[in-house]
Amino acid sequence: MQNVLVGYDGSASAQYAVAFAVDLAKRFDARLHVLVVARTPDWGAIEVERKSLIDLEVRHATAILDDIKAKLAASIGAVEFDLVVGPPAREIVLYAERHAIDHLVVGHRGHTPFDRWLIGSVARQVLAYAPCAVTIVRDPATMKKSRHESEAPSA
């Protein structure tokens, strides 16, 4: 394994995905790629509104990217940070194809849970189309009680 990609949107599950990806990259002495996608508007808008919305998304994505750069500054050596604009699942898959990614890591749910009702989650789309192995990392806080807790012996 030479290249590990993590899609990052700043959400809790994405933060767990980054931790998983960092560990994976360290274990295999692989280059870590961190990709932040500035989402384009899903629905039609007049060009002026569309450009304004994209500019807002790019500013937000830049802040997210700056934050993760600061957090990872000392934790891993070979890391590449990128920001792209477009539909997140498509951009993550295209990035993986263009950069010979061996393993792709994404969070289970990001900042837009409504998307999964419309078109399916980003994680689901990435899993369906990725050219490599994919790990989907869940935020433990969003998981239901583990079997461990539900099967606890009674006193």
C-alpha cells in the first residue's frame, strides 16, 4: 500500500476517518492524501446565485482544510492536502483514480444527512464506484448501543 486517501468534511465521523487513515498510512509507510470537497449546489440556481454559493462553499472548505492541516502537522510525515469543487462522491472517486489510491477512507455520515434520502450517502456512492478498497468509519457516538452493552449480564 502506497497511497491512502481520506475524504474530510470536518464532521465527527470524518475526524474518526482521519484518525483511521493516519494509522493506516503509518502502518504501511504510505503517503496520506486528505481531500476536502467544496460542494456545488445540487439544485438549479441562476448563475449569480450559483457562483455566490460556490464561493461560500470554497471559503468553508478552505477553513476545514486549514484546520485539518494544523491538526496533522506533527502527526505524520508524508501527507498531501487538496481541495476540489464538485459533488463530493464523484470528486473523491476521481481523485482516487488520478492519484493511484490503494485505500480510501470516508466517514459514515457527514454534515448533510438529508442527502442520503435524496441520492444516497457520499459513503455509499464512494463504496459503489471507488477503484480501490474502501473503509467507512462510523462516529461511535451515533452508533446504537453495542452488543456488549445490550447483552450485559444482569445482577
